[in-house]
Amino acid sequence: MARAFNWLLPHPLLTLILTIVWMLLQNELSAGMVVFGFILGIIIPWSTSIWWPDTPKGFRPGKMIGYSFVVIWDIIVANIEVAWIVLTVPTSKLKPAWIVVPLQLREPEAITMLAGTITLTPGTVSADLSDQGHSLLVHVLHTDDPDAVRDDIKTRYEARLLEIFS
């Protein structure tokens, strides 16, 4: 029974999310739309499951909620900081930096989340991942202390992602 369930719904959470997104896109609540959204929620993950061979073994959704709040707060603060830099720091005084962030993360999904988080935060962008996936190259718009930025990324984001994906 469990094997049939896993075959039909390889990613149950994705099925639920796709159903909800379908309902929001349709802006209509009817039995037919719910059923069609659920059918799409089954077909899309099932048909794409061959490209998802190594799903993360441990994932803690509760910790992900806390991580999301941290990221949203950091995006708000970074927007203000970047605006301040743009308005007050002359171009000749900018101190951009390339920073190599060594990674303890090994799950591809966790590394992708980290790179996406860095890129979403204004003033930073993740530019490259090493061949072995052991370090991430990050560009910073303006910093006096590249080591502090690296340490901040490791403590604020990577440490939380290690907890989420363990």
C-alpha cells in the first residue's frame, strides 16, 4: 500500500502546493476546480519524478519557517543598507569584494537554498560553486571586512540550513 502511495504521490507536499496554486490562479472555488487542481498536483510531480532521484532524507519544515523569517528580515534590512550605500557612498569609495565561503552543506537542495538566499539578499550575489561543491563564490557590493561577511553567511544561513536538512 505504501509503495503504491509513493508511486502515485512521489512528492505529496508538492501536490498540495500545486493544488493550492491552481485554486489561487483560477480565483474560483468549485468542486471541479479543486479536483482538476488535485489532478494537476498528481500528474506534474509524477511525470517529473524521474528527475528527482535523490530527494533530501531529512527535512524539518518547522525549522524552515524560522529560516524564512530570518531571510525576509535580512532582505528588508539589506534593501535599506543598499539604498543607503547607493545614496551616500561615492562610486570611488565602494569596496566590492569576492568572498569564498567554505561549505559544510552537502545536500544539493540545501546548497541551492543557500545560494538563492545570498542572491535574494540585496548587495550580495552567489556567483559560482566549486566543482566538488565544497565552496561558494560570493560577490559583495560593499564591505570593510570580507571575513565578517563570510562568517555571517555561515552562522546566519548555513548553520540553519544544516539543521533543516539534517
